[in-house]
Amino acid sequence: MMEKETSEGEHQKESDQDRKELEKKLQDVGIDPHIWLPRLRGHLNITRAQALQYVGFKDYQKLQHYCEHEWEKEALQKLLNIQEKESQSKKRRDDQSKQSKKLQDEWSEAFKKRQQEARSALNELQHMQEKGRNRNDDIVKEKEEQLQLALQVPKEYWMHSGVPLQDLIKNMHNQLDLADCSVLKRDHLSDEEVLKCASGGLALEGIYKSNQLEDAMVKRERLLDVPESFSFSGPEQMPLLNQQDVSSREAESTFRKAMENPGIDFYFLRRQSAG
């Protein structure tokens, strides 16, 4: 019984000490403890001074409307150290933005270099094709391999040998033009604009989950707003390549719509039937 009473007494003593320390913090910035202690406890569950260091701007906003004068807002900000925390937060955002810009520049330079290498190989293939060479020639196979490496396309997803060289060249020209266009637009857009347009808007709209193909083709409203402050950290995933064969124009059209709406990049290659 005596141990329980002693424990409760020590707890009460600690609580009184915590309250006095918090009262002093309030008094030091000119805020009335009798008014603001209940608000801190009621809205943020703050009962000790040590907890103030973890309060952020969103927590401050919960209390801001209780301030009747501008000086009270400034005093409350000083109590919660909001200005320094916001300054530190801004510095972190700036550092992240610089790092993001650096990563994007590095990625852009590497991409442009690969594009140049691919175009060079493609132009040489074009000259070979004009001279009557085909994909069975060793020199053409060697140049194709250079093109494949520049485009970073795994060998298993490269166009099979039955596709004529002329069709391969035409298709690759189209893919390089599309890629150039995409990067050019990206270089002139802010991160916010990129997010709004990402995957045709689906980054903010979301993808409707359904077993019905028709549902995947419907344009929907945004589910998310653009965050007030953010920056991209650069690409983190490698492209995923897959192959899908279709047997008719109707199947091609349906598949195309189903892929375009979720924002998936793809290309079609027509090939003649062996029959």
C-alpha cells in the first residue's frame, strides 16, 4: 500500500514539474499559460515542454485560429519554433530539388547519347538497305546489335528475323522520334505539370479496377490533387518490355485503347501472314 502511494506521489510530482516547465515556455514568449495550456493539451495532447520540438506546421495550423492578434501568432510560432523548422524544411526541399535536377540532367544526357548512337546505327542500316542488303547479312546483324544495345532492348524482345529490314528501320525511326518528343516536352515542363500529365493523367486519376475491358477505356475524374510542394527524384525503375500478338484489326484496336488509357507506352508492328 505504501509503495503504491509513493509511486502515485512521484508521478504527481513529475506531472507538476512538467506543467511548470511548459508554463515557463509559454510565459517566456508572452502567452498566457491559463489560456494556452488547455489548448495545447486538448488539440495536440502536449503536456510537457519536450514535446514542443516535434510540433510541425500542420499542428500549428490547428491552433492558429485561436490567436486574436498578430503578435499572438508570432509568439505561438516562436514557442513552436515554426520559422526555423520551416526554414529547415525549405532547405531540405531545395536540396532534394537540386539532387533531382542533377539526376534528371544525368539521365537526360545519357538518354541523348543513346539516342545519337541509335540514330547513327539506324542511318547506317538505312544505307545498307538502300544498297540491297538484308537482315541475313552479317554486317547488318552486327549493326542491328549496336542499335539494340543503344535502345536497351533485350534480345528476346527484338524484332524477329522474319520482319523485313525496311519495316524494322521505319519502325525504329518512329520510336526514336516519339522518344525525342517525349524528352523535349519533359525538359520544358515543371514537375507539377509533368505529374498532371503523367500517364495521360492517370497518376492523379488512378486506374479503375475491373474485369470488364470497357471499364478500362472510360476517362474518369481526378482522385488526387497536385501536392503543394514536391519534386521528382528521377527514374527508379527500368522499362518493362512485353510482347502481345493480335489476330485482327478489331483486336488490335481494342488492345490499343486498353493500353492507352492506363498510360502504357507501346508500339505495333504489322507482319504478313506466312499463309
